[in-house]
Amino acid sequence: MASRDVLVIGGGIAGMQASLDLAEMGIRVRLVEKNPSIGGKMAQLDKTFPTNDCAICIQSPKLVEVGRHPYIDVLAYSEVIGFSGSIGDFRVTVHRKPRYVDAAKCTACGACAEKCPTLVPNEFNFGLNNRKAIYKDFPQGIPSVYTIDPVHCKLLSGGKCGVCAKVCQAKAVDYTQKPYDEEFVVAAVIIATGYELFDASQITEYGYGRLPNVVSSLEMERLLNASGPTRGHLMRPSTIRAKTRLEQIEKQLKKAERSGDAPLLESLLREQQRLQEHVHKY
Ligand SMILES: Cc1cc2nc3c(=O)[nH]c(=O)nc-3n(C[C@H](O)[C@H](O)[C@H](O)COP(=O)(O)OP(=O)(O)OC[C@H]3O[C@@H](n4cnc5c(N)ncnc54)[C@H](O)[C@@H]3O)c2cc1C
Ligand code: SF4
Ligand code: SF4
């Protein structure tokens, strides 16, 4: 018998709602999302028109519903790489990227991220703060699993570390995971890949990308958001960066003091003094 299954590409609010509607009709859905979690742009918004409710408060119950629905398979951190067939009988190949964390064991406790020494600009917050090399893109993200970013992880990029595996009590970290491809036969495909932000630096008179405190509307959403880089306190990006650098200097100073590196100590103290004098102006 031909498959009645449906493949949905894109785990934003549109793909999530389409999946739920189909699943409620008894149709099995494979929901493919390229990011580590489903949620899309709505998860980044602060409050939403028309009710002015907190976006994630509206979306969170739906995220859980999608994650738990027996008729929905969430294939996050995955992309469609092969496609053939016609209506009623499509063959789709989905590329599954390794998280280097066993999704069945991870409890999303966050102990690994707390101890990970590697800081990476947080793309969910447009680089306005940092995340760790082992991370969850946002707390309510589904699947509720941590992921190692292999480009920035010290160990996976050829260096030494392994801290996350040592602190993970669930023994979920698995540096040996490999990518693999899965094939699905589906009757229909819904493409709900949403939108990408326009590159505002193309309108040069606005100064976006040139002036540090010109932000896009989605960056503004993150700046206003209680779970954003400033916990919702409105700050200019240059102030955030200066404060972040001051925090880094504090840590580097302690290291330099311990190792007795006098020239480094002096240059760090000079930078610290300069930033402290001017931080309110940035
Ligand atoms: C600043 C701002 C404020 C807004 N405020 C409001 C508001 O107040 N009220 C309102 O109703 N709307 C608002 N919107 C609009 C709202 O954000 C969008 O309409 C909605 O989020 C779009 O959802 P979507 O699922 O279509 O797309 P997206 O949220 O873009 O989701 C698409 C998903 O598909 C994934 N994807 C993309 N390509 C692939 C691929 N090849 N393979 C697998 N996955 C892929 C993406 O990673 C993403 O998760 C606002 C938008 C902005 C920018
Ligand atoms: S990988 Fe381990 S330490 Fe990290 S969140 Fe998952 S269970 Fe917790
Ligand atoms: S192994 Fe990689 S992800 Fe794990 S703690 Fe070290 S740098 Fe972080």
C-alpha cells in the first residue's frame, strides 16, 4: 500500500502547525529542521502582534506538543539532500548531522556547557553574547538535547579537551558519532522554510554593519527579550561588547597573575582601565 506519510521541511511555526494539523488527522509526519531545534524565527521574537503576548509563551506549548506527538518524528539538525518521485510517491533522502550527544541519554541538564571552556558568538542572539561549544540554541528548544559545535569544539577540531564527557553524568557525550542519511517514502511534501533576513548593510545610508549601534528589527527583538543577551534590559550593542570584554579581562588577569606574566598583566590592566573609563560612552 502506498505511504500516506507527509514530509514537512522547516520547523518554524508554520511547519510545526502543519505537522500538528496532519498528525491530528492520523497522518504520520517527518518534520525536517536544519537547526538543532525546531522553533524558527518566532522563538527569537519578544512580544507578538496582535495580542502582544510573549512569543515563546505562545510557542512553547506547541513545541512540546510537536515533540511528544506520537505521529510526528522530529528530524532536527537535518537537511533534505535527495528528492525524486511524484505526487503520492516521493522518495526523500535526509542527511542527519551528528550532535556528538546521544539524544536518548541527554537530560539537557546543562552541566557540560557550564564547564566547557570554549566561547562562541551566539547566533541565536546575533552574536550579541556568547554560547559554549556544547550548547542548546534556546532553553525551550525541541528536541531538548545539547549539541556540540564541531567547528569550535577544541577536541573535535583536533585539540585536547574532553571536559564535557567527564562532567556528563548521563554519559550522553559521544565524540565518535558520524553523519548518516535516511530515506523516506512520503505521499506529499510541505515546504515551510520561512524567510532569511535581508542584509541591511546593502542600504548604506542606514549604516548597518558600519555603525556599531544600528540593529536589525530581529536583533532588537533579542535585545528586548527577557531571555536575550541583556535579559531584556535595553543596552546598546557596543556597551554589551565592552562589558563582555571587561568580564573576559577579569578572567585573563587572574590567569596572568597566576603565571606571573608581567607584560600581559600590564597590557590587560591598561585595556581594563580604558574600558572602565569609557564604557558608559559606548
Ligand atoms: C522583527 C519581527 C517581528 C515580527 N513580529 C511579528 C508579530 O508580532 N506577529 C506575527 O504574527 N508575526 C511577526 N513576525 C513574523 C513572524 O516571525 C513570521 O511570520 C513567522 O515566524 C514565520 O514562520 P515560518 O515558520 O514561516 O518561518 P521561519 O520562522 O523562518 O521558520 C523556517 C524554519 O525552516 C528552517 N529551514 C530553512 N531552510 C531549511 C532547509 N533547507 N531544511 C530544513 N529546515 C530549513 C529554518 O531553520 C526555520 O527553523 C515578525 C517578524 C520579524 C522579523
Ligand atoms: S550532554 Fe550530559 S551534561 Fe550535557 S546537557 Fe546532556 S545530560 Fe547534561
Ligand atoms: S570537548 Fe569540546 S564541547 Fe566538550 S567541553 Fe571541550 S571544547 Fe567544550
